[in-house]
Amino acid sequence: MTRSLLTLLWLMPGICLLTASMSLAREFSVDEVAPGVYVHQGSHEQMNLLNQGDINNSGFIVGRNAVAVIDPGGSVSVGAKLRRYLESVTDVPVKYIVLTHFHPDHVLGAAAFSKDVEILAHRNYPRAVTQRAVFYRERFAELVGGSPDAFRQPDRTIQSVETIDLGDRMLQLEAHPVAHTDNDLSVLDLSTGTWWASDLVFSDRTPALDGSLSGWLQLLTDRDQDTIKLIVPGHGAPGDWQSTVEPQEQYLRQIQSTVRAQIAEGLSISEVVAAAESEENSGEAGDYWRLFDEQHPTNLIKAYTELEWE
């Protein structure tokens, strides 16, 4: 056997792994946004069969001894792609799946991972499963596919703030008061200062209010920015505080001030929505935010039902 052939055979496993990794990268793009922090950006669309629920940011953080997967996507198919990509870049085992809140685009992919992996979620997450699983299962039946594991319950819930160790890498998990939802959990990677805010922060895509407008704004006001170098939003590109949080905060405060004034004027919910729809095509917010026409009216309704009781 010639030396060149022996060399080729010795290199073959690495070549095959590299080829597989490159092929998977073309199919399912993942960026290493900070050392050991990997993020896949979903599309700015509504969940449907064509996109397989691949509309949110999913990813993982790699430590010396363990990997934590965060929000593994909106279907088993997306979760499987994320798992395969993970396996192509590291042989460190997955120990945790962190579900940041109970919206289907963030959680359905958990069914693609081993049941031995510990699932962590907010203390209110189990209640949210009980309240909405049937509705989501019916609405997204084609993505769920009748799987009994589609909505996996957490193995452990986070009551306030807890830290998990991935091996020379500490992640701080924080269960927040009502904001985007009533079961928001964020992850702070202490090694890189990366705050995986998930849907507490939306970038480019219109924020979706499913909790408390006032609570959401208060959370952003109280957040210590000094520990944060990079933010991974639930949707859109990672960035710093100025590029991600500030536009969202401005949008939410505009809703708050506008709806408060309209309530004071005696406008009904339908009149508030109608007034907004007549302005959408010319408004700056409608030009800036993706899916604005679909999401903004819902935000106004949620804000109205909260603020009318102030």
C-alpha cells in the first residue's frame, strides 16, 4: 500500500465529518455568535407546514462536560436538524434542554432529543402546558403529527434564579415575573456575557404581547446592562442592547402611551384597533417591524385589556 493511500485513509474520517458538516450547514445555518454559543435564526414568518415551524432562534451552548440546548425549535424536524448540527461540531453530550417559555415555535423540537436529557423551564411552565397544549396540538396538528411527546413537561422548574455548570461554564437561569408571557425564562452565559433573552427581546420581528405590557417594560428597565455584552433575541439577529432592546422598548412604550390616551378618550377596543389599521401603511413602526399587520392589532387588544383596569 502506498504512502499516499495510507495518508488518505488516515484523513478520511475527518474529511467525511467535514463534508457532512458543510452539507448540514447549507441545509441548516448555525452561527457561533460567541465562543461556544451557537444560534440558528428562523425565518420571519408564521408557523406553517412549509417552514416546519422554523421561525424562532434556537441553539446551544457548549461547556467542557455538557451542552445546554435552548429552545430547540417549532417541530420535531427542526429539533432533529439542530441535534444533527450539534453532533457535527462537538461530541460533548447534551445534558440540558432549556425551554424559555411555552410557545410552540420554541418547544416542539424538544421531542427530537433523548428523554434522558433534563428539561428545565419556568415555574409556571407546567400550568401553561395544561392550559394551552390541547389548543396548540389542534392548531399545529401537522407539525405535531400526533406525537404524545410533542409537549414535553419539564423535569425541573426554576423558581427564581439558578445556576447550572456545563464544565468551566456557568449559565444563570432566571425565572421572570409576567412580561412577554407568564413563564419567561432567560439564560445568561457568565463566560461571554451573552444574554439569551429569547422572546423577552424581538429584533426586526414585531414583538408579541402575551403577558403584561407594564411588566415587560419594567423588566427591561430593571435589567442590569453591565453584565450583558451580547443579546440573543427570540427572533432576529443577535446584537447589543442598543440595536435590539431599545427599538422594542420604544415600540412597547408607544403602545402604552397611545392606548392609555385612547382609553381616557373613551374609545372601545374595536375603535383602537380600527384607528391603528388606518395608520399602519404610513406609520414608521409598520415600516420597521416584520409581520406588523398581523401582530400589532393583537398587541393593542392585549394592552387595552390590561390598561383599562389601571
